[in-house]
Amino acid sequence: MAKALEDYLKLPYPLVITPDDEGGYGVEVPDLPGCVTYADKWEDIPDRVREAMTSWIGSALKHSDPIPEPSIVELRS
């Protein structure tokens, strides 16, 4: 059975968050190529990421494109 948009949004996709020299944060979802966004404040990141992922996954579903599952991330200390 195919997953719906909300099912994908609940998955633990890793993020790459890069502080901008002039303020704000660039955010990438590496498992979803081209899924990037920008947040002015740290607390805005979840909303911006959800918007970007909704657009990316929604488009993939509409066009029957494959949607990668989240990769496994190794945390290092």
C-alpha cells in the first residue's frame, strides 16, 4: 500500500542545518534531493522544513516519482 503525504512527513528524515554568515539558517533534507529551505530564526526551522518537504513529497506523489526512505544517521560525539 502506498504511503500518503502525512506518512512521509512523520518519518525521521535527517537535516543538515547551516548557519548563514548574515543570520538565519539554510536547511537541507539530503535524502530528498533539492529539498532545501531557509529560516530566519532557529525556532522557525520546523515550520520551514515541513513546508519544503510537503512541496517536495507532494510533487513526487503527484508525478509518481520515487520517494526515498530516510537514511540511517550515525551520531558522533
